[in-house]
Amino acid sequence: MLGSTARLAWRNLGRNRRRTALALAAIAVAQTAVLAMDGLMNGWGDSMLDTLTGPLMGHAQIHAPEWREERAPDLVIDGVGEMLDEVRALPTVQDAYARIYAPALVAREVDGHAVIVAGIDIAAERSSGGLLEGLPEAGIPTERGALVGSSLAREVGIEVGDELAVLGQGADGSMANDLVTVTGILETPIDMINRTGIVVHLALAQEIFAMPDQAHEINVRGIGGADDAAALVAALGGVDGADQLEVLPWDELAPELSQMLDITEIYGLVVLFIVFIAAAAGVANTMLMATFERRRELGMLLSLGTTPARLVRIVLTEAVVLGLLGVLIGTFLGGLLVFYQNQTGIDFTQWGDQEASVDMAIYGVNFSGAIYPYLSVSDCVPGFVGVVVVSVLAALWPAAVAARLEPVEAMRG
């Protein structure tokens, strides 16, 4: 019975091929738009999240209480070496770095310029996700050398080989001053480093700013990535001394970005709603017109003993087949489009003036203008499920019309 119903439904869809093709096209285009939007949002969200949780803040951070608000030099993490060893020993931790961010003045000749001296573990932060990811071994500064942010170097006229005088305040309230030699010009995704950053070895920063075995921040990257940040924070809370410090996941360090990523899901739902509207309009129109055109045929089926329930099943089956076929075509086309975009990338900086094109900056991080859309199976499922449901609902009226037909009257009409 089910097989004959499906065959009848398929045959009926082929009677008016133009109308069926238009309905299929409406559903397919809508599903293609949904998948294109989903792929774009997936690529955009991952690009932002990977960049932000990479060199800037990791998946979680440890600070002294109130350091993020005040940035006072004396708000430090004590015993940072031992704490780092404990953090790195946790099974959920991929890597962890201690950092110092100290405001200071630097002078190449006479004029002083406000900078941030960043003391980091340069060897460790050359690895994936570190501040200096990809820095060649030849670019590692000497023991008393420094890397200068590219924008700062251009503005001040700093060149490799220059000697800079550093003047600031130590964590103990003392005067901090020293001389460093510029060994390289640094370009990083972090805008603060590019514009005002002087990067030196962590040990040198600890010496200059009177911070023995101390740091302002421990930046932690977890094995589970950004999605497991809450579990990572829970594990970090068990480290000795962590109860006296502030341990926060990335989404609390950057709540606006977290909300922005949540909004992308709403955009996806809006576009998905368009699919449902297109499916409902296409299916309802096609089924209603087909029902009225086949009144005589339906009346004859009823007179031959076909039950109204079976007529309803035939009409509903036609609707489901139409909806599924349309969304299947749309999924194929949308998948091809997103696959192509994933291979080539979409560079938004090329859409405007070539000379004025720059990377996007959010939270002081420069995001590449290029994104690589992609799809997962979960992106395709809502379209199939939703279209089936909407197709059935849209076909209920035509099905009810068919079920209420009087055989004799329908055959005359």
C-alpha cells in the first residue's frame, strides 16, 4: 500500500512539471541560502575565536585579583614558576605561558615614548597559539635584546641595532630602568603589541621591574579548545594558590565576543525561517492547484472505493516528496558552494578599496579578512526536518479538500 501511494505521488508531481520545478527551485534556493549563511557564520566565528583565544588570551587566564581593572605593577602572581609547572602537568592543559605587562617610557635618543614592555617566555611562545607563533629561531632576541612592535617602530623611527633606554616602576615601588638592544621588528595579531609593545625575555622583564619569580598573567590553552573552557577553569582551580587568584575562561574575559557568536546562531535561525516560508508557499501552492485540477480523478478514485484517508496520504506524500527533493537539491548546491568557498577562502578586505584594505580589529586583535566557510552534518539536518514538517502542515488544507470531495459532484466538476 505504501509503495503504491508513493508511486502515485511521484506520478502526480510529474503531471505539471513547470509548477513542480518552480516549487523545487524555491525550496532549493532557500536551502542553499541557509547553508551558505551557516558556512559563512561557521568560518567567521571560528576565525575570530581561534585568533582571540590564540595569542591574546588563550582559553583561560590566571591573574591577581583586580589586576585586569587596575593594571597596577604590584598586582602579581607569586611563585609563578612552580605554579606554571603544576598547570602544565594538568591532563587538560595543552600549554601555559607566564607574561608580564609593564607600562614604561622608552627613549632612543632624547624623546620618550609610552610603551608596554611585555615579558614573555619567548622560546615557548613560538609554538602554535603563542604570541610569537612562527617566529624563526634566528629572530629570537638576545638575552638583553628586544623585539619592537612594527607600528611603534615606524612611528618612532626605531631600527634593528638601536639601543633603547627603558624607564618605569618596579613592582616593589622602586625605579625600574635598563638598556635593551633592538634585535627585530615584530608584527603580531595583537594590535597593542604592534603599536606600543616592546617584547623581551620574561627573565629580563622580571629583573627590570623587580619581579623575581612573579608575573602578571598566566595564559592557558586547553586540549579541549574553547568549548571546554569551563572544565579547564575548574581544573585550574585545584592548583595550589589558585584560590587566592582570579581564574577566568575566555568567554568571561571577552563577554561581548561570546554574545556576538551567540547572535550568529540567531542569524542562522532567521535564514532557516526563510526556508520554511519558501517550502510552505511552494508546497501549499503546488498541492492546492494539483488538488483542484484533479478533482475528477480524485472523485473517480473515491467512487471506486478509495478511502478519504488514502487520498490524504497521497496528497501528504506528494508534499513530503516535493519538500525533500527540493531540500536535497538545495543541500547539494549549498554544499558545493561552501566547499568551493572553503578551498578558496573569502577575503573581505578585497571587497573595498585595495589601498585602504586592512584587517579587522576586535578586542585589540587583528583578525584576518579571509575566512574559510565550512559545514557540519548538524547544519544540514534542520533543513530536512523542518521542510518535512512544514510540507505536511502546508499540505493539510489541500489534503482536507481532497478528503471532503463528493464523488459524483467531483466527477461532474
